[in-house]
Amino acid sequence: MTPLNSDIAAATKAQVETLIAATTVAADSVERVAAVQLKAARSSFDDGIKQIKALAAVKDPSELQAVTTKFVQPGLEKASGYAREVYETVSSAQAQLAKLLETQVAEFQKNATVTLDGLLTNAPAGSDAFVATFKQAVGTASQAYDTIAKSAQNLGAMVEANLAATVPTGKKK
């Protein structure tokens, strides 16, 4: 196998491993969100049964407000807890995927530079312009990735701040 072919094979293997890791992160996150949703649905169902029983037991209209008020605060706390759990799961998945992407981009840049340097030493006369253009394209792609990554981090920070401002903090599990 020539050095270029072994480089391509190694890059392909790395891509497959990254794809498997990304798919695993996504599947695990979907599983966690589904579990949170199932738990929330079950809790909501159980609370609904309790509320119906409590309302059915009301004998005096003055009790109605007290019974209704009794269920409002716990319902709000459970809803905010649900939102927090879903957000934390999605945020964790996003961070893991961003780290995978960052690693891939860094590896690609390193491999592209090494490969270009190797080709440059064996390149025919006049190919300097092509190599320079390719290096510039890799640099531009790197800058674009950095911009996207920073935008995603800023968006994540903004969502987290908004969530913290709107969802009262409760007990962390």
C-alpha cells in the first residue's frame, strides 16, 4: 500500500469511528430524553388521578380553591424539573458532538497539512498555486468552523441563561 493510500485508509477508519461515536451519543441522548418523557408522562398521569380524586372528594365550594391551589405549585416544579432534565440531556449531547467535531476538524487540518507538505516535495513544477489554494481553502474552512462553533457556544450559553432565568432551580439529582 502506498503512503497516500494508507493515509486515505487511516482517514476513512477515523471517519467511521467518529460516525459511530456520534451515532452512539445521539442514540444515548434519545434514550435519555425518552426516559425523561416517560417518567414525566407517568408522573403527570398519577398526579391527574390524585387531583381527580381530591376534586371528587370536595363537599364544600370553599374547599375547591384550597384543593386546586394544593396541586399548582408541585405541578410547576415538576414541569420545570422536566424542562431542566431535557435541556441538560440535549446540552450534554451537543457538547459531546461538538467535541467530536472539533477533534475531527483538528485531525483533518493536521492530516491535510502533512499530506500537502508531502505532495509539495514531490509536486511537479507549477503546482505551487494549487497547493497554496488548497491550503487557503483548508484555512477558510477552519475559520468557518471556528465561527460556527463559537456561535453554537454563544447560543448554548444564551439558552442556558434564559432557562436559568425562567425555570426556578430545584433539587438536582
